[in-house]
Amino acid sequence: MKPLFISIFFLLLAVSSSQAAKKPNILFILTDDQALETISALGNNGINTPNIDSLVRAGVTFTNASNMGSWVDDVSFASRTMMFTGKFLWPASKLKGNEDPPLIQAFKDGGYETYGTGAWHVGTKDGMDSAFDHILNKRPVPLSLEETETPFTAWNHDQGANWENGTHLTNLTGESAISLLKKATSQEKPFFLYVGFNAPALPWQYEQKELKSIKSEQLSLPPNIKNRHFYFSLKSPKEISPKFASNRYRDYYLVIERLDRHLGRILSALKQSGSYKNTIIAFLSDNGINNGENGIIGCQNLYEKSLKAPLILAGPHIPKNKFIDTSVYLQDVLPTLMQLAQIPKPKLCQFRSFVPQMNGKETGPWEDILGAYCNDMRSIKVEDHKLVLYRRKTERHMKLYDLIKDPFEMNDLSQRKSSSNIIENCLDRLQRWEASSGGMLNIRSYFTQPDVR
């Protein structure tokens, strides 16, 4: 019996070791300034995104995932810094740039080999160099156009930015991802592969022949396209026309369609490697952008079009073709992946996992969702309502929207008597968030009294 006992012991040990080695791989794909509505599977007939659509069918899509905000004009930088450090808005703003990205380190400590390519744009020590074990083709953010004598055209390779020696940067990032994927899948250790696409952030560049795929005059515009905004001013153009908005939509969609094609190549390479079934795929963006909606160009605002972005997870033990409208932060994604990979969340990480919501829990990880832009704006979403506060010199503005009845944020309810209790509740919650997120403002006085500095 003794030899049999020893044999069983070693067999169980081997099985246990094999199971431990089968931690899921993680393919983390992050885009730049991609709004939620840019996915055909979510009902947008003006764009063709078959590969993002395949992830929607294969996994869980969060339709209310928001960026917490920004302390600088570069919203993507703030979003990504919060995402990879796990720190809320104001603690993240105080980072000195000499810290390692602790959430990636958690995966290393958990036995993962880490790989990175593309745009990083995170305020931590040495950029990508300290984040990943293997790096290929890291890219600058933001991209700068070369000065030329000719006006800007999307297909002029001489103007640089996304064009490098005649090749589009999205192509280069996709190719680098496939090269790293081949390396990662040839190793024994589970891998964490980060792919940072610069697209669809400006400048929007593409080949002239791609114009055939989208006709701007055939695109449907949302009802909240406005010529101007009560708070934000426009430099160029001075007013937003439907034609201007349609052309922006066309250019924006064209660079997303190119991104989608290269996403398809990455997914094909993953399947060919034999690792697809044991890989969690996270596809998301750092924030959205306004392209004329609400009279705004850019993402330096707190409208849903700029706060919300795609967030899709697919892979082993994740439900398929499931849509969740529970409010979460985009920055909750790495704590979620840690829980799925059975990696302890670092104590300093303030964001939360949404695994319970993927598994059917109806209440979200947060009772309400904060939005902030510098000390100029605050917003909070509480159930169906959203309160937005604006401040500039002696100006003070308050807007209240019912996001269920008014998803385009066009009808302000703040002046209605019936809204007073809702507003008071929102202001109380904003003050709590200000304190818990590391802010220093007295919300009521700072955003309502003209004489408060």
C-alpha cells in the first residue's frame, strides 16, 4: 500500500501544480478617446466593427462604464494614471512620476510574464520600461503633426503623426501585438499582454481610398448636436453645423474601423496559438469624446459622451452576450481582472472589482458615480439622475438631467421645484465623494456662491 499511497500523493501534487499553472492569460486592449456609441453591435449602423462585435457576443459589455475625470486638460493621461495605479482622482494627481505602476506589478507578483506595446501615457516611473518585462514599439502620446507647406489632409504621409515610413501607426501597433503574442504563447508562464492603440485619438488619418466605406451625408446624427454651448467656447469653427459634425463622425469612424481590422488580426493570432480558450480579453477605452454633441468639441467636459467608453470582457468563466447597465468606473477593470486571476488586490488600490455584477448581482460596486474636471466642474450620477456643476470666475451653473428619459442631456430639470430634494441629495453625495477622493473643496459654497474663491 505504501508505494500506492506515494503514487497517489505525487499524482495529486501534479494535478494541483497543473491547475495552478492554468491561470488565465490576459490580453488587455486599450484605445484612446473611443466613445461608447462607436460599436455597431450596440446599435450604430453608421460604423462597421465586426471584431469588436465578436467580443460583445463572446462576453460581457458594460454600457455604463465611466472615467472618474481629470485634473488636467489631457483627460486620457489622468484616466490611465488612475487605471494603472488604482488611485482615485486627487491622490493620482499628486503622484510625482517616480512610482512603479503597482497594479501591473501585482500581476508579476502573481506569476505573470508581462508584455507591452503601443501607447502607455501613464504618470509612473520610466513609463513602459518599468511596467512590463517585454516591450516592443512603444509610442508617444499625444502624436504631433509635421509642419508642411500644404494644408492638413488625412492621407498625406509627409505630415507624420500616425504615418511612419508610409505605414499607419495602428498597423504597427497591431503587428507588434501579434509579435509579442507569439512570444508570450510560446512560454510556460501565463501572460499579461498590454496593447495600447493611439487610435481613435486625434489626428484622424487614413488612406484616401478608405473614404469609400463611409459617406458623411448618410450618417445619422444624434439630436443633441448643437451649434454652441452655454459654458464652453469654440475656437474653430465658431459654431457647429450638421455638416461639420457629419464630417467629424466620418473621420472618427474611419480610424475606428482600421483599429477594428487590426483587432481582428490579433484575435486570429490568439486563436491560432491555441491559447484563446484560456485567455481573458479586456477591450476598453480611457474615455469618450464629444464631436459636436451638446455644442462641444473634445473630452474636457462631464457629458456622458465624454465620460463613458466601451468596456468589454470575454474569456473563460465569463458570461456570453451579456449587457450590464450597472454603473462602474473604467478604472475598476484591473481589480476585476485580479479577482478573475485570483491575484490579491493591493491595499492601496481604491477601485473595485465588478465580478459580482458579471455573475448576476444587481446592485453595483458603487452607490453613485463621481465625475470631475479640474476644479471647474463636478458631476454625480445617482440612480436615474445626474447633477452637473460649473464654475468660472464669477459664473456658477447647475444642471440636472434624468438620464433615463433624457440620455442626450438636453433638458435641464434644476429649476423645477420637484427637483430640490434630488439636488440636495446629489450635493450631499458630491461632498462625500470630494472627501473620499482626496479633494479639498466645499462643494456647496465653491460651486454656488460667486464670492467664494
